[in-house]
Amino acid sequence: MRSCGDCTACCEGWLSAKELEMWAGKACKHRTKVGCGIYADRPERPCKIFQCGWLNGTLPEDESFKPNQCGAIVLTDRKQAGWAVWRVVPVGRSVPKATLEKIAILAGERQQPFVWSERLENFAEEPWSTSTFAMGPEAFLTDTKWDFGEEDVWDLS
Ligand code: SF4
Ligand code: SF4
């Protein structure tokens, strides 16, 4: 049985939740040094229902895929041009290269399209600004050709 344990990546301000005053670069207002300050009373949405791709079992159980270890939160319920995609959000400025490679191998085995973002150089001043890249089978790339720059997509076939 997987559990978040010492990971608090989704409370740290890499994802956004207006009601928690959490957005890129700003942690949830309830986060403390030792975890959630309102854990028993945390809201149903997003806190109780949110499960990243490691917690929901999409990614291998190996803890090296856990967000606080691998430096990325994988969202597995996203859509892009009608395709079910994984959205890989960096815990920090960018997804570590080793993590991206591991995810690409996994996605390749499953022919699973995925997109990932990278925060820009001036992350400290504009943490919300990102560039987005994609990898997927040829049909996915055809369907999303207007969504990404030509140099920002990779064929997973
Ligand atoms: S990022 Fe995933 S493993 Fe980490 S606290 Fe959130 S749901 Fe749990
Ligand atoms: S309320 Fe608690 S569980 Fe929810 S995002 Fe904030 S710190 Fe995390």
C-alpha cells in the first residue's frame, strides 16, 4: 500500500489551488515545517481526493518515482487534444534529466503521450511562466501540432 509519507510536493506551490492561496512559487497557506497544519480538516478538494501518478499506482512503486525523490509530480488525469496524457510538473525549476529519461522509457513502453513543463530562467521573479514540451506516438503529435513548437515535440513511436 503506497502512502505519501514524507512527501509534501503537492502542497509546496508547484501546483495551483486558488482556495488554498497556493500557486507557482507559493506554498499552501496551511503548510507548516512538519506537514499540513489542518490535516484532519483539510478540504475534500483538492487535498483528500488528489493523487499523483506515483500514489495512484500509475508509476512503478519504486520510491525513486516519488515526487520528493524524483523532482516531478506526474498528473495522470489530464487531456490534450482529446488524448489522455500524463502532465509532468517540475518540483523546482525543471524536471531532472534522469527523471525525464525514466518517464520517457515508461511512456514509450506504454505508448503513453506525456507533456512536461519547465519554468523559465527568471523563475524567482516569474514562477508561473513555463515552456511546455511533449512526447508521444506519431498520431498524438499530428493531433497536437499546433499546441507546441516544432522543436518541442518528440516522437515516442
Ligand atoms: S505529490 Fe503525490 S506522493 Fe507526494 S504528497 Fe502529493 S499525492 Fe502524496
Ligand atoms: S491544506 Fe494541507 S494537505 Fe491541503 S494543500 Fe494545504 S498543506 Fe497540503
